[in-house]
Amino acid sequence: MPSNKNIVQPDYWEEAVSQLKKKDRILRKVIPLCEDKVLLSPSPPFLTLVRLILAQQISVKAAATIWNKFINLVGESPNPKLISSMSGELLRNIGVSKRKIDYLKDLADYFNNSSVCPEKWLKMDDESIISELSRIKGVGRWTAEMFLIFNMQRPDIMPLDDFGLLKAISTHYFSGEPVSRFEAREVSVAWRPWRTVATWYLWRSIE
């Protein structure tokens, strides 16, 4: 998942942890087991979206492998113009599918043409940002929600389409039984307005 080596804890984090422990008996047990793990500070918006696209519909391990190959190919801070000018063959050679190459090119075009303005997102609500990001080819709701969590560090994001989160809710709240999106949403009601933080610790709990 998108991150870099610097650690910047969101200013709401401690309050969120305190409230979640009081509200939810499961999180009261889970959070202390994972408190040595932290949400890392975000990469630039373009780089975060590139990494999220590369990570779509593959395992965490496979995503990390492709990401490392990608960074070795393009450098630590690839810009939209570089991605636009790259040949598809170079990207295919490191395991990027043709579909994802199309997505990366479309993403780069959006940034090159100033069709998106990350500075404006700071003043926009979550759903408005999701709607704007979803206009980019290959960026659906899951990708947009991951962006809100890992790049913008919005405090109350509940990614109901995330397999890892559903697995964690199944494990901790339903004794391993399959869990529906509706059931997951019901569980998360108690986490408001800190669903991002609850999601983070539940992810860490199944690593």
C-alpha cells in the first residue's frame, strides 16, 4: 500500500484510537497488538495513484514485486510526462498488464492536462473527491478510497469493497464466517467518525 519511509501520524490519530477502544470491544483488543505499526506519510498524489493502479486485483506480495520493478525502471519520483512518453513494451516487460498500462497513460494525461487539481481536493468532501477521481480510466471507488486513506489521510473512510478488510471483520467479528458488505457496514457504525483508523488496525491484525 502506498507509503514512503517518513512517519507522520495524522493529528487525529490518538483521539481516534482512544475513542475506538472505548466504543468497540474487538478493537480494544486488536489495537494494542498493532500499535507499533504506523500509517506512513503520503507520496505525491500522482505517485500514490500510480501505485494503487499497479496494485489492483493482485496480491500484496505481487504488488510489492511489481512496484519495486517499476521504481527500478523509472526512478523514485516518476512524473506524468515520463509515464506518458514511456513505451508500453518497457512496462509489459516488468509485468504490467496492457490494461493497466492504458490506465497509467490515462492517469498521466489527466495530470499533464491539469484535468485534476490535487490542491482543490483539500477543500472537497470525500464523495466529491471519489467522484472526480472516478472519471480517470481505471480508478474506481476502491482505488479512490485507498487514495483518501493513504494520501489524504481522511479519518472516516470505509472501503467496503476491500477484501482484506472484509476478511479481518470476518475473522474478528463473525468467527471466520463469510461477511457481507451490509454486515461490514453495520459493524462499522460504531467506528464513526474514525473508520479509517479502525480499518488500518484491522488490516494490520491479519498481516
